[in-house]
Amino acid sequence: MNAVQDIDDISLNIQIQVSKWKLSTVNRLSLLAGIGFALLGVAYLSVPKSIYHFGLDSLRSTQSEPSQPSNAMMWVFRFIGACLVVVSISYLV
């Protein structure tokens, strides 16, 4: 009877350790996602013109002339970047 209880205790300890490992892996992935969103937001804030050209020029044919973004579009990209940074910081804290 004592051996059966010891096996149950060992099994319970193994299950607890596995659940802690899974929780820490999920926490690491969420931390990585938050950092990734923050970096994306910083990219939108610092180089919105490059982000604009990368996103739109990749959809166009190579023969057409690349367009210049309007001032309003640059502010929209900066706003998106600021929102990404704020959301990611609040997510990480």
C-alpha cells in the first residue's frame, strides 16, 4: 500500500513539474510576442516611408514607378506604430 502511494506522489510531482514547464513556455512565447510587436511599432515610428514602400511595392509589378506616400499616410503609419508600442508595453507590464 505504501509503494502505491509513493508512485502516486511521484506521478503527481511529475504532473506539477510538466504543468509548470508548459506555463513558463507560454509565458516566454507571450513575452517574445510582446517584444516583437514593440519592435514592429518602433519600425513604424522610425522609418514609416520604408515600411510603406515595402508593403505596397511588393504588390505592384516591377515595371511601374514607385509612388511617394502622402504626408497623411506617413502620420497614419506613425499612429499605427505608436499604438503598437503602447499596446505591447501594456501587454508586457
